[in-house]
Amino acid sequence: MRRHRHGLIRLVLLLGCCALPLFACGIGSTTSPGGAAVPTATPIPCATAATGSALVWIHAQQVVGRIPASAATATLSNFVYPLGIQDENAVGNAPTPTITTVSPDARHLAVAITQYVPFSAEFNPYIVDTSTHVVTKVPLAHPITNAQSDQPQRLFAWADNHTLIIFSGASSPAQSYDLTTNSLTTLAGTEGAIEGVVRCSTLFYMTYTGINVSSSPVVPELIHRYDLASHTAIGAPITIGTAGTWGGAEGEIFYGGWDVSADGAHIAYQSLASTVTGSGSGMTQSSHWYAANADGSSAVSILPSLTSNDPAYLAVSPDGSQVAVTSADPAPNVASGPMSGGATRFYDSPNGFSHPAWRADSQAFYASKLQYIDASDTIAQFLLGAGAHATGSTAISPGDMPVSLP
């Protein structure tokens, strides 16, 4: 029977490197054979191509880190508690930052203040100015609520330096938040978006629809593509595996990890197969791993010999050549390998439980060593290499839930 993780949060926004093109095309010219000037379109810049760098993490109810990534460590946020948010300390659990993602210019962070209520977690989004450390609450009418203890992984995705996409859960469409106007706009056609990333003008988001613990405990896990300029769907959804729940899961729904390369050309994903057992009282899950074109075509098997009976976290390296996996239980639960399908590199210790955060040179990644939020947690670094087995090393202590840019 599949084990159920109670009261854990291991959620990190994978940062993108390409997003919403909000600038009009520039016009240049070429000369035709007859000598006339022929206008030519200048490519629209990719609005999430990183122009800054960062490595940030959580410690002592604040966001700490290095901006740029080569700088000295500093406290980046100034959360003053109590925050005055709904249900604050209602069941004795102090609110704390968890999910964090960095804007392409590293001038702002999107941060979820998380607290636990019975059978659910509540997420209140804030914006942190990394220069002034001022925090501003995003004006959602209610906190984002979710039954997941370990998931969703990515509640936020930056579309450019001042536009944040927010995913509010299975019953709601995604919303776009403009920092400059402090306004929210619903993205029509994205109903059921659980989590997502933005690559240039394309929003990639995940859904599972129709899941019901009694009648439909296992449903397809789908990746959608959405044009943020025209607010229209791109192609058909891609089925990457299954999402599942069961009677004893207390509302949690388990699904495979996935990511998109920085240029938006390729996806990598955990194809999670879910089977209900014991007349609905339990569930078994098994995993295979694939990389494919952005539309799901030309899928190839990757990460040979890596198994997982749990949802795992997956991240493509900034240069698009490698994929890192964490929380692929049972232990050892950290691995990496080429997107082209070469040999798997297993990290025998330590275990890693947060979403992989790649180093900018694509030669190493970071992850938290504990499976729960704790002030004593440390962050490990896992280096790439030619060997089939390796060992990670402590990179940051104390620290939790690392996030990087690019």
C-alpha cells in the first residue's frame, strides 16, 4: 500500500527562462533584388530570459539568499508576524514562507506564506522587493487552499518582470497579477490549472479532471499549452501519466513531476501509473521517465533503472541538456541524466526532498535534505559527472527549499 505523507510541504516554483512577449516587434529592412526596402520583423524578446541571477532559500520565517548568486548571503524579506491573514495560528501552526520563485531580473520574489488547517494547507501569495525587502500581499479574495501535503509544486510562474501567473487549484482558472497596477486578471480557458511554468509566450500548465475518490480515483494527468498573447490554447493536451487518490488519502491527489526546457522546445516528465488496491483503501504507483518535444511528439525513455513509487520532483537544466529528479522514493531518491536518454547517475546520499534548483552553469543542482519544513534543515549540492553513483555534499546550513535563477 502506498504510504501517505502527513503535513509536509515540499513545493518550489521552478523558474522559467522564457515568457510572455509584451513588447511589439521591431521593424528592420532588407533590400529586394529590385532595390526596394522590404520590412522584416525583429524577433520579439523572450520576457523571462534571465537578466539576473539568484540562489534563495527559506530560514526562520524569512526568505534568505544571494542576489546575484555570487553575492554574500542576506535576508531578502521583511515579513513581520503576525501578518493578519485568514486563519493565522488557528491550529497552532505558525505561518512560514514555502513556495518561492524569482522574477527574470531578480528584483522581485513571489512567495507563498503557508499555514496548515485541518486536512488542508492555505497559501497566501506575497511579492518581495529584493532591494528594499518590502513585502506586499497579492490581493486574492481568499487564500489558495489545497489538500496536498507535498504538492502542488509550482503555484506561481513569472511571465515577465512585472507579471505573475497564479494557479489557484482544480476548481479555478489561472490568474495574471500585474505588480505595477496591483491588479488580477483571469486567464479564460485555463480552468483546472494546478501548476505551471511559462516559456516565452507559452504557459504550460497541468490538470487532472473528473477525479473522484469513489467513482474515478485514477484519471489522466494532462499538460496544456496556452498562448499568453492571444489567450488561446495551443494544440491538444498531452497525457503524461495518471493522477490518483484513494479512500485513506484524506483528499490528497498524487501526480507525476514534469518540467519544460528554458527554450520551451522540450518537456521531461515522470509517467506515473496508479492502481487502486484493497477495494479503494490503498494505491500503488510506479514510474517511467520520458523526454519529448513540447507537443508530446518523439518521446524517448530517459533515466534508465530509476524507479519511484511516489510522485517525484523533476527539473530540466538551464542549458536543456540534463534532467534532475528528487523525492523518487524509496531511497536513494536523487538522480540525474541526459535529456537524450543516456545513463542515470544515482546519488546514494543524502536524500533530497525539495524541487531541484539548478546551478546556473548546469553542472550541479540543490535540494533540501529533510522531508518537512524545519529550521534545522540543510541544503545539499549534487554535482554532475560520469560515474553511475555519487554522493552529494552540504552546501547551505541551515536552509530549506532552495530556488535558483536561471
